[in-house]
Amino acid sequence: PFRTSIGCPFRCRFCDFYHIYPNIHLRSKESLLEELKIIRSKLGDRPAILHATDDNIFMNRKRLLEVTETIIQSGIPRWIGFLRAESINESNIEAIKRSGLMMAIIGVESGDEGQLTRMNKKQKLGDVKKGVELLDQHGITVMMTYIVGYPGETGQTIENTARFMNEMKIGHASSSYQLFPLYISPFSDLMKEEFRREWNLKGVYDNWSHFTMDYPGSISAGYELFRKTIHVPYHYSQERTWYNREKFSYEVRRDLFGLRRDLTLSIIEGHDNRRKLRIINSMLGQMGKANVKVPVDFPGKLHVGFKKPKA
């Protein structure tokens, strides 16, 4: 891990970071370069990926160039970090690529403009889409995060978010997404009386309700969003994105991600093991096309330890 700044200039209402660190401190290029050179000398020839722990590493486009130029100068070959998609454009994408960014973690949070306004996210979906697509098309993986259940969430906003993801022109870099049910921090704006009164918001942490949803409803809504999202793969924490890209072609990855989604749905919905086994065999067949050997003693029956979740 390394850090280039403290704080974030944006004031998203679900976030407690800016309450904990209300002031912004940008590290000087000289200080950052000195640390990165130390890290580079300690690593030697060993492979490593540095993780920028900033809340938002590219505060603005000027800072974007400062950070990427410093990383390039240090000789660090690979890194990942949190950033906002609208900071990416045609004028700086080459600098970002040369800096060795491997994965951009981007908080999209919703594919519905009304939800973004209520969140005080201060971003337009068109800018987000453009930034994510630019990164992916230049071989930089994007992992998008979405919050499910923020005040105002309905079946229509879930539909809009699914449509937003499905219309993205991505896939070359194994870009993906993760879903998080709303968690209300006691240090966030969602504890302010004005918002709690406006949205009839009650409770805290994972025990809340508001004028359109409650916490159990956000779990169901998350499942519905997963079910409706068919063109962007879900990101599993055990996944090794760069192994996938190295081992399989884009077409094989696309088919494998689709089959994995089918398997997840089959497990959640409690389908019989024969159906799950058919999906697994299809996955093994696709992997075989990529010259991955399938064990000859693969079992003819499958025992899955999952149970259908209780209502």
C-alpha cells in the first residue's frame, strides 16, 4: 500500500470519509517519488502490485498528471487505486496507461440519475460510461461498485442501473462490478435530521428503513439487479482478473462469465444438482478449448453444500 493524499473533495451523503478527514492534504511529488523509489529498490525483480489507498487518487485532472508522471518516473510497473471515472478522458488516458494502472476501482453507485442526485454524487452517467469504456478499451480493468437500497431505490431505479451496465461497451479487460446493500454509518450525512425527515429514514447500520425500501428489501433488490445484469460479469473476491486475461481469449472469458452467472443463479434459486453439473461441465468444456486439461476422474455426480436461502 501507498498513499498520495488524504481526504476527498466530494461529499457523497452515504460516505463518512469526509467527516473523518474533512481537510484535503496532497502529498508533494518529491515525497511520493522518494517513497516509490524505496519500494522499487526493495522489490528488486520480484513481481508486485502497489495499491493506492487514497479515497480518490485523481482529485482533478491536474493531480492525475502529477501522480501518473511520478509513478512513471519511479519505475513502479503495476498499481491499482480508487478513482472517479469522469476524471478520465482522451487527453490523459495514455499517461494513465503508461503509469501501469492495472485496475481502477470506481464507485458508480447507481445507474439512475435521480439516485445520484440524492446521493450528492455529483457525476453524470454519460461521463461515467465514457471513462469506464476508455479504461477498459486501453486494457485497464475497471471494478465498479454499486450501492443497493439508498433512499429512493425502487424497481425502476434497479431496472435503470441494469440497463446502464448492459449498455456499456466493455469486456476486453475483464471489467466487472460488485453490489453492496446500503450500510448507514453514524458519521455520514444519512444521520442528519434534514435527510432522515425528508426520506422518512429510520435506523442505522444494516437495520434501516425509508420511504421506498428497507434493508431486507435491498437484499432482494440486489439479487434482482444481479439477475438483470447480463453483459458485465460480477467480481468475486477470489477471482484473479489478470490470470483470466492471460489464460483465456475475450470470447472464452465472455462465455465463462455467462456460465458462472448461470451457476450462481442456479445455486441461489435451489436448482437440482444435475442442472448445476451441466453448467460446470459446460464451463470445463470452454476451459478445455483454452488448453486447460480436464481431470479424467472428474466425478459423475455433484454434491453442493448450498441451501436455498430462507425468505
